[in-house]
Amino acid sequence: MLEFYNQSKPKARKDHVCEFCIQTIRKGEKYSYETGKYEGEMFVRKLCLVCKNILDKFCNESGDEEFSWDWITDWLCDLYCYDCEHGTKGKGDCEMQPQNCPLIRSKFETKECTQNANPAN
Ligand SMILES: [Zn+2]
């Protein structure tokens, strides 16, 4: 059970690493910062905005607050990699993790993510 939970989207004051896609969240970029307590354990989770959208969508569809990154990777594969000509589960031999695939990531990009990547615009 989730005992408490806070989420905010601060601007990074230094570089961080996204917990899911392992890409760098650069200083000055907005990112998702979550803290909470789950089954007695405190957690802190830092995610890039795209991965946060992926996580939100997954939790919405599963209707559950519980997840593991492996489940989300499988879920993304099922959704997109089967139909993708490059996908491991299709005929291709793509070795990319779905959370690092630009095609999949683009499906979870919101305006906020695009502006984030180009703060000058
Ligand atoms: Zn990420």
C-alpha cells in the first residue's frame, strides 16, 4: 500500500539520471520528482518527463499503483515492438529497450516534453 505520495516537476539544479530510460536529465530541464512511502519503505524516484508519461499511462491502464519496470518494458514491447519492423518480437533484431526507442518515446511526448528539450523556444 502506498502510505503517502508527493509528486512535483522541478527544474533540475544539477544533472540527474532518469531511473527508467537511464538518460541524463540535464541541469535546467524539468523532470519528475516523486517521493513516497510504499509498504513501509521510503522511496525517491527521478524520471524524465517522457518516462513519467509512460508510467502514468501504465498505471492508468492497469488500475494499480503497483508496478515494476520490467512489467512496463514488457507492456511497451507488447504494445509496439510486435508491429515494428525492427522489433525483437517482430522480424527484426532490434536490441533497444522500448523505453529508449525514439519511435515509442515519441508516442508519449507531450508539449511539455518538447518544450523541455528546446528551452530556447
Ligand atoms: Zn526517462
